[in-house]
Amino acid sequence: MAEATEKSLNFIEQIIENDLESGKYNGRVLTRFPPEPNGYLHIGHAKSICLNFGVAQKYGGQTNLRFDDTNPATEDTEYVESIKNDVQWLGFNWANEFYASDYFDQLYEFAKKLIRKGLAYVDDSTSEEMAAMKGTPVEPGINSPYRNRSIEENMALFEQMKNGAFAEGTHVLRAKIDMASTNMLMRDPIIYRIKFAKHHRTGDKWCIYPMYDFAHGQSDSIEGITHSICTLEFVPHRELYDWCIENLEIFPSKQYEFARLNLTYTVMSKRKLLQLVNEGHVSGWDDPRMPTISGLRRRGYTPEAIRDFCERIGVAKRDNLISVGLLEFCIREHLNKTADRVMAVLDPVKVVITNYPEGKSEILTTENNPEDPEGGTRNVPFSREIYIEKEDFLENPPKKYFRLAPGQMVRLKSAYIVRCDEVIKDENGEILELHCSYIENSKSGQDTSGISVKGTIHWVSIANAIEAEVRLYDRLFKVEDPSNEEGDFKEYINNDSLETITAYVEPSLKEATAGTKYQFLRKGYFCLDKESTTNKLVFNRTVGLKDTWAKETGK
Ligand code: ATP
Ligand code: MG
């Protein structure tokens, strides 16, 4: 038996263990996953989901799903539904489904509390004026002329803002902190702004909306979140997060930051993914080339493989770029154990077995998955005319080419040994078909021929094969890190990222159902696409068999 390896704790787990030990939060662990419903989730979000739900599970805690929907302009219920679907599909159940917008009344009260404490004021400056007064990282800012308004005046103005008395951009509510702070975010940050936009949940009830920094920490606190895990770009926000909680005297949630996941040959920001969708570079959010959860699912990825990937990359404190090869390694690992093997010929050449009687056919039995003892068997029809892969025949083979060649023998998987006798060509010298003869007593499992051949190739019986559309995907971008290249990231799109071919698949695939995964023997892993119909099967290639990751790492 393999020795159980003690995995060292990641730094978030270390913090939680310390908190549990010191009795902070009375042994409670409550995390949250807080997506903004302005796009579909991507593999980076999966990392955050696995981390938030994972640590809570590990320490007997729970996780809330909270939609951070404080920006009415970009949000939509379509996104809410897709996010819920994706989190569940990844295998996680949230304790509560919450919306930051549910807290708008409470947040409004919090804002008034700050005003009453003399810690917030209404500013009539234009955004240009405010920017000019903000200072720079090396120079302090200057106080707004409206900074010393009385509490009464601020209360009255804020109420008027709420009641729609002012136009967008004319007034904001700012926290009164320190215009000379070395942290620019502490220089009297805006906490409420006017926006006459319809919100996907609260409709027209509000025309003022809290800024992210005045909603996130407070929402954490309202829910009693113990460990608020976010990505590194929020490090400078932490001081404000703590300031708000302290001055509002509310539940002391704490923020911890880890490195975003970046993946090679793709982009990960929702804004960029939205551009790819809107400008038609892909067929939609769930295009199998997209790094979205829905795209990966349609591509044939499994939740197990994605969770495994997130586990393997660990929790970093510094930004890094992870090879997409690792993600491909993880899906191969999982599908190798679970996917049934079938035969499909992607680039066919016809073979006639001249000594096999015309009109005869037989049913051969083959195992579904050699990796799975309980995988069972299935029937595959064999007959005189078959397709094999073009690349499995060479007229002038090099040494050690163990597939088919003139005069050379090969085993047809789960069937007979055949020998190539003749190559039939058209007037241009193109190969039309191969004439072979089979060794009658060489049937797999009952072979008494005494002939040993080194190569085994896959095939399909022409009379029984089904034509299928197969979509072969390549990387969506030509460079490793398109966001870090000069110019627009879209200049680096790989225009050959989708190749559509017609393949011939064994008849058992007539019963294929959407989402079922297969290994097309010797070719890779494939799954039925949602656009497949009974009249026309459509398969997506999830990943090829070649393990480039193992090569890269020398494993
Ligand atoms: P994007 O920049 O892609 O639009 P976002 O951070 O705006 O992403 P949110 O919906 O706000 O997207 O993210 C929800 C949660 O997922 C946040 O806690 C965020 O930090 C986390 N998250 C987003 N992208 C990544 C990533 N690439 N790696 C890890 N966590 C991420
Ligand atoms: Mg965000």
C-alpha cells in the first residue's frame, strides 16, 4: 500500500488552524464565494471555489454563495443561474444563497452611522476635481472643500441623494479618513454613488449604490464570515475593509489574499471573455475552447479533473502562470480510469480483406475499459470491408514501423491479424484502397496461429460504421500569455483553433448520450456535443492522448 503522505498545510489552512486553536470565532469556520454576476465562471473562479468550499469542508464549516451584485449596469440573472449551475456541477453545496443587494437597506444604515460619527461626508466635487485633489502615491492629497460639512447637512444631503434629487455624478458620499495616507484607497474613498439604473433584483428602488469597498466587507460581516478569501489585487483594500468594520463596530470578518490563477494560452478576465463572445471569436460562453467552466464541461472536462487540478496547483501568494498542460494532464488521468474505449477512424483509408467471404459478418467482443475491471464488454461488428487510419499504413515504412505496410502484418484490435497484399491507386497515384488477407485462426482471445505481430491498430466495419462530425480543438491563442503581449490581446487569437472533420465511428456510439466520455482508441478523449442529433452525431475532442505535460516535467 502507498504510504499516506502528510500534505503540508497551505497558508490559509494554517491561519484557520491558528484561529481554531486560539478560540477566535469559537471554532466556527464560515467562508463565502462572492462572484459578481456579470459573466460566466472560469477556471480561475474554480480555484477560488475549491479553496473556499474546500477549507470550510475540511474544518467542519460552511460556505455561502453570495452574489456581489452592487453594480446594476453589468449584471444579469442569466449569469446568476449559470454561476449556481457551475458551482453545483463542480460538486459543492452552499449553506446559503445571498445577494449583496439584499443588504442595501442595511448598508444604507451603515452609511448613516458613519455620517453620524463624523466619518463620512457628501462631496459635490466633480470626478475631475476629486482626482486632482487625490494626490499621487508620493504626494499627499488635499482636503475637499466639502469635507467639513456638518453632520446634519451631510445627513440631509445623503437622504436627498437617495431620494433622487441629484443627477448622476454630481454628489458622492465619501468616508472621511486621511487624504495624506500612503494607501491611496484610504484617501477619503467614495462609498456611495448615484446611478439611475435598473437593478436585476431591486429594480428601481435605489438610485444610490454602495461601492465595492463599502459592500464587500460589510456583507461578510453581516453574514458572520470568519475567513474572507480573495485574490491579491485586494491587498491594498484590506486596510479599508478593516477600517469600515472597526468604525461600524460590526462582526470582525478578516480578509486573506492568495494569487489569482492564470493559465497559459488563454485569457481569464471576464471583460476579455465577454469580448470574445460578443465579437464572435467563439460560439458563446460555453464554446469548448473557452476557459469557462461551461466551456470546459462541454469540452468533456469532469468536475473531478478540475478539482484535482486546483488541488495540484496549490495556494500561492505570488502571481504565476500555470501551464494548461497540467490541466490536460488532470483530465487524461481521470478519463483514463473512467472513459470507455471505442473505435473511431478520423482519417480513413479503405481496406478490403480479400479472403474474408463477401456478405459475411461477425460480432466480436471487446472490453470497454482495461483500466476498469468492472467496465464490461461490448460487441463490435466485423466484415470484409473496413476503414483504418491513413497514418496506420505506410508504403515505404521506416524500420520499427509496426503498423501496416506492403507485405507486413498487423493486428486489428479485438479481431484478426491481417497482411497487406496490394495497394490499389488511382491514376494520380493516390491510394484508393488496400487489399489485405486475414489469418483465420488468429482471432483475438482464440489465436492459435502462432504468429506474433508487434502492432495493433483500430478499425471500423464500413457497413456498420456511423458517420460523425468531430471537432478538433487547439489552443485559442498563439502565445502563452496573450494579456501580457504588446497591443490588443485579440491579435494573438489562433485562427486554426477549430478543425471540423468527418469520422467513422463504431455503431455502439449510436447510443451515446450527451456528456458521456469516450476514449477513441489511440486518438484521444472525446465526448458527444450538445449539438449532436440522432441523425448527426457530433463529438468534441477533449484532449489528445499524448502526454505533453509528462514530457515537460520529465515524469
Ligand atoms: P474577472 O477579473 O475575471 O472578471 P473577478 O475577480 O472580477 O474576475 P468575481 O466575480 O468578482 O470576478 O470573482 C469572484 C471570486 O473569484 C473573487 O473572490 C475573486 O477573487 C475570485 N477569482 C476571480 N478570478 C480568479 C482567478 N483567476 N483565480 C483565482 N480566483 C479568482
Ligand atoms: Mg470582481
